[in-house]
Amino acid sequence: MSTPPGNTPLAPPAPPAGPVIPLTPEVRAAYQDLYDSMQKALDSNMDLATIQLLNQWQPQIDLVLTKNDLYRLTQDTAVFAALKKQVCDVNNGLRTLQGQVSSIASHFATAAAILGAINKLLTLIPGL
């Protein structure tokens, strides 16, 4: 089948770029920072929903870091494939986690607004 003059055939869309394996130092540092941030949040958080979310994803991030280190040491193709899958799975999950944490944060903003309104009211009514 020929293409009419002046028209160019449409190229199929390029597949999304996969993660660079092994992780670049900057990306590995970002995963480590996220892991550390989650640990700090777990150490200081009492909100059950937040704790459950973090407990679900922090070990997955640890696996990315561990598999990346293992691949750097072994250069094994099976480890490469496992790391690539782990990174893709974790990144997809982090998109979901991002939305969930944003939802939790919006509840804190709402609570702060309510507390502000209560404080304002109580300061306006002497003797309470």
C-alpha cells in the first residue's frame, strides 16, 4: 500500500521510556530520600491510614534499592529484569500513593481550617 503524495505515514507511538538500569546516582538518591522520609513519618505518625500506606510502600522502595545494588555487583540479566519490573511496579504504586497522601493532607488542611474557626470564635467570646 502506497502513501499518497504529500502525506507521510503515521509512525506508531513510541513506547514509554523505561527506567535506566542500574539507577543513576540521582535516581537512587531520590529513592533513598523517599525511603528515609517514610521512615521518619512512620517514627512520628499516629494516623493509622498513613501508617498503613507507608508500611505498604516502604519495603517496596527498599527492594528497589537492594536489587539495584545487587545488579551493580553481579550484572546478572535476571537481576536486571527483576530490578526493572520492581522499579516500574513501585513507580506505578507511588502514583497511587501520591494521590492517597494528597487526600490525607487535604483532611489535615480541613481540620486546620476548622480549628482556626473554633479558635477565632472562642477568642471572641470572653469568659469561656
